[in-house]
Amino acid sequence: MKTLFELKQDLITIGQQLQKVEGDLSQKAVDPKASMEDIKALQQSKKDLQMRFDVIKEQHDTMEAEQQAKLAAQATTNSAGIANENDPKQKVIKAKAELIKNVMANKPVSGEVYQALGDDNTGGGKFLPKTVSNDIITEPSVKNQLRELSTFTQITNLEIPKISFTLDDDDFIADKETAKELKAKGDTVTFGRNKFKVFSGLSETVLLGTNANIVSTVENALQSGVAAKEKKVAFSESPKTGEEHMSFYSGDVGIKEVTGADLFEAITNAIDDLHEDYRDNATIVMRKTDFTKIIKELANGNTTLYGAQPEQVLGKPVVFIDAAKKPIVGDFSYSHYNYDIATTQYERDKDVKTGIEQFVVTAWFDHKIKLASAFRIAKVEETP
């Protein structure tokens, strides 16, 4: 489900398209050389865009009203004083706030806090409670669009087969590229533990604020950092040492590049080049700017195409990610993230330049592209 921000962006985009079509229609209407077919096409395009605009506006207005109601309820709670501490949600918020405050003050975290967060005080209070780890990892505020496509797990020392089923006949794999890959690289995937840190800056004002404000500030920052890291390793064209296997663009992964005279041809060629086992579930991940360029080239003055859905244009579902410098086509269930939340740690730091305290989480995760043959990278042919 889209966020309120995304709905606002959709309204702006479709509104601009509608405004352009209305302008074109006005020009055509007074142009004696314009044919009735052109005018009718613009009228239909205007009608379609207006319907889309009205549907999205209704969703936007409903969601905005719901959020305003929630904010009003929170304001009422805050003005009345402390929220009901017997509420299980409030108990968790209070426990999380105490954990953060104690870490920032270099104080030990009590067993009661761990109990409220549904975790034992194992490791002498060294490890982050699983409740907090799950909230950070599973609910990012900055969006990693791959979360809707890739596989996500939280299992220590995870090892899985690359293909979920086998037959007694070794020749059952129809895709010869997959068969070669399994023979060359093995038929199992073992996930490692790659360390990264996420920082949440806390001013003294925030630390002295309400429990809900402290928890939301820290969790939003940590969730955003985790999502940003997930995208960065998956689309890096120059991966860090030890992270080469995580990127779709890495030579270590070896995803096949398929070319075309232009981006539209390269993408459609890439789709066709996939074996049907992967083509049926394929999604295109690309930049919005690249799709807009394709539309401009295909439209060639015909405004009707601007209202078409990306899947209607390219033949497969499209997900826009700015980090995807070259479009990637494939079955993204073979892109797999795994977190080792059992060893997630927390600590504090201070930025001496600004005086801002930092709540720091150290986490371990891995991203594996289980089968390179399930993907293709679309690339425009280089002109000599």
C-alpha cells in the first residue's frame, strides 16, 4: 500500500500530465489543420487522466484524514498528560525509551526492560533485544523497494538450496545456463555475516522529551539507515571489498548483459532472453528517468502513451529505484537478504563537532543473488 507522500507525488505527476494534455487540446481545437481524430484522441487521454487523478485524490484524501485523526488523538493524549501505561504498546515504548536513555548515559539496562521487550537479559545486557531488532529491520521508513520483491529472513547461519525442488533425474533443469551455474558454483547458498553500523543522532532536547518521541526518533533513523544500506549494496557499481557478491552489477555475480539499439529494445530483449521459468515471474527494476525517456521516444508526439501504465509499455511489472543505473530484469525471489539479529549490538558515541549524541546499532546481514541466470541486465549498444 502506498504512503501519503507517494500518493501526493502521484497526484503531482498525473496533474502535470493532465495540464499538458489540456493545453494540447486547446491548441488543437483552434487549429484548422488539426484532424478530428487527433482532437478525439486528446479528449480520450484527458478523460483517462482525469479518472486516474480522481481515484488517487480520493485515496489521498482518505489517508490524509486518517492521519490527521491519529495526530489529533495523540495531541489529546499528550495534553492530558501521560498515556495509559497499562496499554501493552505504551509499556513497550517506555521500555525502549529506557533502553535508549540508559545506553546514552552509560548505565546498565535492567532485566525488567528486557522482559517488557520480550527478551531475556542474556549476554549481560550486551545484545539488542530481539523486539527492537525486528522493529528496526522489518519496518523501514525510508523505502527499499526490493523489500516487495526480494526474499527476507532473519536466521543465524542460514544455508539453503538455490532451487527449491529436485528430481531424481539430474537433467530436469531445462535452462542450460542454470545447469551450468549450479555445476560451477554449487547448488546451495550459505549466508555470511557482514557488519555495518547505523547511527541515530540525538540532541539533548530529544533525550529530555517524551518516551514516544525518543523511540520514534531513534527507530526512524535506524530503520532508514538499514533500508539505505540494503539498496546500496544491491546496486553498487563499485562494491566494497567483501561485498562484491551482494551487487547485481558485480562481475563476481556474473549476471548476463543483454543489449539493444535503445533502452526499450534492450529491456524487451532481456525479457525474451530469460528462460521461461524466470520470465513468467520477472519484474523490471529501473530508474524513473529512464522510463520517462523511453516514453518520450515511443510517444513521438502522441500524448496518449503518457497515461499508460509501465507494465503496459514494457510487458512486465516495473519497480522504480533510482540506484538502478542499468535496468535489471528477472525473478527477484532469487535476491535474498538474511539478517543475524541474535548478535545485533548497541552502543553510544558523540560527535565532538556538533555535540550530538549518537545511538549506534551494529548489525550483521548478507545479500545473496542465489541464481545469476534468473536475471538479465539491459544495456544500450555502444555506437562505434
